[in-house]
Amino acid sequence: MNRNEQTYLNFLETILTQGHYKTDRTNTGTYSIFGYQMRFDLQAGFPLLTTKKVPFGLIKSELLWFLKGDTNIRYLLQHRNHIWDEWAFTKYINSADYQGPDMTDFGHRSVTDATFAEAYQAEHQAFCQQILTDDQFAAKYGDLGQIYGSQWRAWQTSQGETIDQLADVINAIKTTPDSRRLIVSAWNPEDVPNMALPPCHTLFQFYVNDGRLSLQLYQRSGDAFLGVPFNIASYALLTSLVAQQTGLIPGEFIHTLGDAHIYQNHLKQVRQQLSRTPQAAPQLILPTTVKADLADYDVNEIKLEGYQPLAAIKAPVAV
């Protein structure tokens, strides 16, 4: 039995049966609960879902993007990762430099208007290509502000200095493993207004016991069907990478959520997933050589063994 995946499926079932209907920023509507915790044993297999295919390549490249302190989508596009495109593209089409067709309310119109959807895709592809090939354009429109990578690796202080929270916490794990201050925060109130998207996963804390490293994440907002599976795998991978850096064994990933919700237009997909039987959990394979810094890992060095998921289940992203 895949205990880690069943933990996630129980989470979906709880929202379906106990969730309250709420309006939201995207005007899609959600079924929501407040306050939920899941625990994943990283010795029982890597917690990447098998009841639907989840693209591990996107999870790897996004996490490594964060670990490099990068906030520009160019790195993601170089790795064929488009999960942050929409926020950068929105900034561009709302700028004076954009001269293409009107993309007002593109997130909703493209669902029902095929001609509009085709035009949107063409403009989006041209935008991504220009990010990849034009340094000046990428600097202006590819950067998403002081989001996760910036806060984790270069938190701006009031004295004009920067704090590398991840480097500091790794050093603390090595030197004072019983500390209760092994914390990294992405929620910087001063920077929130300038971010493309305020951090959903806001703070995480490490815990060392009996040679094992565990991590607890507090996530203020979680898209249960699309986003949370990525978050689970991403922070399980982060726990494993930091464990390797500090000579420890991965222990538990504990996922604590504030507003956990299923979007109204994901209900059919959630029920489809709940009807499926979990497959065996895959195993995470990391390079044997410990890196000098978390930023030094390469996407191709991080692999999964035995990942045999059922078919993907598509659903629209609420932006």
C-alpha cells in the first residue's frame, strides 16, 4: 500500500465532503477548508502521486530555480518549464510595450473562445521566445520580483544587506542540530506588493532527531488538485537535498495548510482521481557526490526510479 499517497487522497476527500463554498481572487469559486496537516514518511518512498502523472521534471527545475536565488523565468523556459509564465506574460500584455491584440480577461475568454485562445497562444509563444533570446526584454519582463528564490537566498535587510537564509540554516543544522530556529521564511511583508504572486508556501522549519532530518511547511493557500501535489514533491525533494548536504537521512515531510481548496472547475477531475488505485511509490535517486551548495545541483542528476503513474488528468489553472 502506498501510504503517502493515501494521505493525499484522504485530504482531497475531506475537502470534497467538508469544504465550504467561497469566492476567490480568480472569480472561479472554491470549496475550502481551513487548517489541515499531512505527514509523509520519506523512507516509505518518494511522495510523487501515481493516481495521476505528475511531471517531475517541472518540479525539479522549479526547485533548483528557487535554490539558485533566481527570479527570472528565463531559466525555467530553458528547461521547458512554463508554470510561472502567466504572471510574467500578464505584466507584459498590460504594458505600453505590448502592441498585440487585446488580451483583456484572457484567462477566462480563452476557455470558450477558440479564436481568442489561438491568438493568445501565438502571443504567449512569441513572448517566451523573446525572453529566451533578448537579454534586455528578459530583464524587463521575465523577472517576477522578490519571490521565493530571492527571499530564500538574498533576503533584503533594512540596513541594505542580504541574508542567505538557506545557507545559514544548513550551517545551523550542522552545528546546532537541536535548535528550534531552523527556519526559512518567504513572507516578507515589505516585498509582497512587488511580487508577481505573494508566497503561497510561506515558511518552513527543519527538525533533527536520531540522524534524520524532517521538514514542516506552512502553506497559507493550497490548490489541492493542481498545486499541492507539486508542493509535496518539491518540499520532499528539498528535504532530501538538505539531508544530503548535512549528512542526515530524510525523515518526514509535514505539510500544514491554511486555506486548502478545490476549485469549482476541478471537481470532476478530483472525483476521477479518487476513483483510482495508487501504484507503488517511486524512489528518489540523488548524485552520490555532495555539492558545495544547493545551487550546484543539476536537473539531470536528480532522478526517480520505479515511477509508473496512471494517466495525467488535465484541469485549467486559475490565475
